Amino acid sequence: MRVPARIFASPKLLETMDKGVYDQITNVATLPGIVEAACCMPDGHWGYGFPIGGVAAFDPDADGVILPGGIGFDINCGMRLITTSLTEKDVLPRLHDLIAHLYAKIPVGAGQHGFVRMDQGEFRQVLKKGAKWCLENGYAEEIDLEHTEDYGRFDWADPEKVTQRAISRGYNQIGTLGSGNHYLEIQVVRDKNIFDKKLANAFGVFGQDQIVIMFHCGSRGFGHQVATDYLQEFLRVMPKYGIHVTDRQLACAPFNSPEGRDYFAAMACAANMAFANRQVIYHQIQKCFSDIFGKSPRDLGMEQVYDISHNTAKLEKYMVKSKEKELLIHRKGATRSFPPGHPQLETGFMETGQPIIIGGSMETGSYLLAGTQEAIEKSWGSTAHGSGRLMSRHAAKRKVSGKDLQEEMEEKGILVKAASYSGLAEEAGFAYKDIHDVVEAVELSGISKKVAAFEPIGNIKG
């Protein structure tokens, strides 16, 4: 190990943390150019080489590496939160129709194509422009980009660094939710679940049984192919750079090598695709709500709080041994947590700090947090991204049938429509850590601050 490993967790969460987390975060600490510590968030669990919930900083000037396993296959998988002026009383009588309409208009499940038709040349423009492409083509307003991490665009993207196979997999997937743990959820904000009224109001959350919408998805098959292509490339070139890793899944290349820079540019293309994908889904959500309630999105008070990624690598500046250094921060299943006044924060959040969206399971609810200075000092400006799995998908399916789970959730007042019963069973609430324990851990450690919690009443998923 070149640096220590650091896990942020309560005693309760440590007891349930799978052994793979300890092994994998230890392996991350052996990588070339790593700075200070390899970190893991309280939602951490076993992943591909690098634990999900892992955070690591690499110094490009000290042979620091970039690695697909430290970003994830679903590049820029992320969360988006939308507020409305609707209340639970307004929505409950129409909830079945609303869920059915959202399910019909937003493709869910594996292998689905989006409604946005484009050729591969136009798709390359999406890869360069991200959410800006949506603005130029009628799927976004300027305020949406202002409320998106990095304004919805990683500007170092270069489509020339993406393989044709990846292009072929991705060009027809804009506007699709996907499968696995991806979902779209209708949620309620109770007065009792607002923890910081000033920040909540600044983010457009006022309680009083307010309805909000949260969804989770990423770059789909396109991002998976980008990661796969460069993992194979890095395995091929590691001997050239004298790099030896403890686990082949940590295949990497020096960030400042041609291969490392090529992957950085290709990864940014996948991130931009994900920003555009979520923006188009938001556009469809607005249309669905308008269809059901007979009012414009503006009259329904629909506003985007924030869109945030949790599978990326980005260059950010930090103090290291009393000197400012530009480091490559890998976040895999971890969310950026920037405080008020941070120079890389979007303009509209300079006074509040960055909104952080923490998704829970379908049964337990979710959270809105805010970034803190302590996250800069302790965790490379990072915090948790969700509940984190407690058991595998196969184990979850052995414990419950999807049909039974759907009926149980409806009895609890949560309406769910899924692409398959099998996929639904994989995402049962008991398969995840307690979201309240995870959020308590990040607040007690100081790396983010509670603002509000949300309760689910309706969900569509792949």
C-alpha cells in the first residue's frame, strides 16, 4: 500500500460491510500516483476491482493513473431531483394513471430504444455537447443546465476517441431509463422530514406533503462499451509502462499517457451522453405531468433542483502538503460534495453549497443533502451516493418473488410498475443498507449535511 485506506462508516454499517470492500480498497491504495488515502463511503460494497462507494485522488505529475474500474461501467450514472407545487392530495387520485403514462412514455428495461431519432453523426454532437445539445434542440431550458453538475457538459470530450462499436450501441438510447437499480420515483415531502428549512426552501423544497420526482440512470450500453474498450486497451499497455496491479480489474494507464488521455476524452463523451439522456427523460416527465393534470410544467411548479453524477473522474484542485495541486479524482458510486463558495461550483449554488441527491431503495425513501467544507478536507469533496447493496441480486431473488413484492409495496402505499418481476425482486428494500444509517454516517463525519427526506408513493423501473 502506498497510502492508507479510509472507510467512512458507523459501527453498525462497518459490521455489515462485505469483506470485498476491505480487500478492494486496500488494492486501490497500491496504485501508482495515489495521494493521501484511498477512501470508501458508508454505502460502500463490492464492485468491479474498485469498491462501489470508492474515492481516490491521483497526481498526474507523479505517474498518477486513470482506471475504468475506478469510474464504473455506467459512466456518469447519476440522479436528478425535480420539485413541483403539487401535493399528495392532488396526485393520489391520479397516481395509477400517472405511473402508467410515465411507464408508457419513458422506455425502461434492457435494450430499449429512445424516442429521439438521430443518426450516428448527430449522436457524436451529443457526445461533444451533452445537455447543451438538448438546449439547442428543444429538450431543455437554460435553467436546467444551470442546475446540472458542470452545466451538463464535460468539455474535454472527444468523439474521435470512442470506438464505432460504442457509437453503434448508444446512438438510439437517448431518453431511456435502463434496467438494474435505475428507476423513476414520485415522492412526498412531509414537514417532519425537513431538517434545514432555510436550505430546503432555497432548493425549492417546502414540505406540506409536496410532490417531488427523482430519477436515477446513466450512459446505458454506450458507457459500458467505452469502459470495456479501454479496460482491454489498458491491460495491453500496462507492461509498456511498468505497471503491475494486484487485480486485473484495476487495469490502468498513466493519466498523462496517450492511452490515459484518450480514455479521459472517451469517458467524457459517455458522461455527456448521460447528461443528455437524463435531460430528455426530464422533458418526457414534464410532458407526462402536463398530460395528466392538464397544465403546463410552469403552472405545475416543475423545477429542477439538481442533476448530479456518481461515476466519473475529474480534474479538481486541492491543498496537498500546503500546496495547491490539480488531482484526478475518481468517484465510483460516490457523489461530489462541494461547499458554499467553491470555485468549481455552479453559480446558482455559491451561497447554499451543492445539492446532493442520495437515492434509497424503492421502499425506504431518499434524501437531499448539501455539500460541506469538511468534505473538501476529508474525502476529496465527496460523499455517499445511495443506500448501497447488502446482498447480491441473485440472493434477493431467492428471498422474494417480484409479484409478491409488488403487492406488498402497494399495501404500503407505494405503487410500482416494472419491466419484469425478476428485476423488481432484485431491488427489494432488504437487499440494501438502511438509507437513514448511511445519511447519519455522512452527516456525523461532516462530509455532507441533511436537508430533507422524501417518501416514495410511486415508482417505475427496469
